Amino acid sequence: MFTLAGTPEYLAPEVILNHAQTFNIDIWSLGILAYELLQGNPPFTDEWRNVEKIESKILENNPKFDPEIFSKVAQSFV
């Protein structure tokens, strides 16, 4: 329940903050995957794959949605 493992761009905030992990982290990862499938890249990334920067972006939890790609329904799903 407290193991840190996974692709940095897909880590849920609970994992980064070392909180107990539930199935919510799977739902988070599904949202990240849906975003990546629509946009072509994950919402929280860093060109140098700096894990600390990626984690900081995840904790800010402010993904950018291109309105030409993401309808309101798609944004709500993600």
C-alpha cells in the first residue's frame, strides 16, 4: 500500500505524498492515459524527464486542455 513504483508521468498524488494507496490511483492513471491518447503526450511531463519537476506538476494538478482536442465531456472524463 505504500510502495513507490510506476512511470513518473502516471503517478497519482497519493503515491507521491506516500499516502495509503487505493483503487483511486488506478482511476487517476486511466485519466492520464485518456489524456495521452487524445493529446499525444501525458499532461504532466518534463522534456528532460526530471522526476521532481514531473511530481511538482502532478501535485499542482492543473492540466492544460486544448479546446480543439478536448470537448467538455472529454475534459470531465479525464
